[in-house]
Amino acid sequence: MEVKIQSIHFDTTEKLQAFITKKVEKLEKSYEDIQKVEVQLKVEKPATALNKTTSLTVDVPGTKLFVEKTCDTFEESVGQCLDAMKVQLTKFKEKQRKR
């Protein structure tokens, strides 16, 4: 599984990248055939609260799954994205079984 982290208009810290990579790798427990995961980090209007947006795109055979969340911190938004993605992966896996 390839993990690509992209930060828009700012530089991510090593600590944040390590946190994201560690969390994203746990997605393989939900679905084994993940080919690529793209994480996009964006800061919306820097002066406001709830300004950290994380987009998560997961490539699985035959489709792409997408989630986007906005929170106060990137750690929180990454956590929410991963929770939502686990639900999508579980549903996708069940559809695959029925075929």
C-alpha cells in the first residue's frame, strides 16, 4: 500500500506525517487490497476555529473511496476521516462478497 501525504499552503511536521502514516496503515485491517491512499491537508482561513481540513482518497480495485472532514486539529480530522473510511471499506467489502 502506497501512502501519499500532501499539504496545501503549509509544511507538515515529521511528527504529523508519522502520525498519519501510522493511522492510515491500520486501514488494511478493514480491507486488504488497498492500492494507494492519498491524504490532503489544508488550512482554511487561518484565523478561524475549525480550519483544518483533511481529505482522504483510497484506491481499491475497481473504485476510489473519498472522505473529507474539517476540525480544530489535523489529528482530530485524520481520526474522523479514518473512522468514516473504515465504514466505507466495510460496506465495499460486503458488496464484493455478494458478487
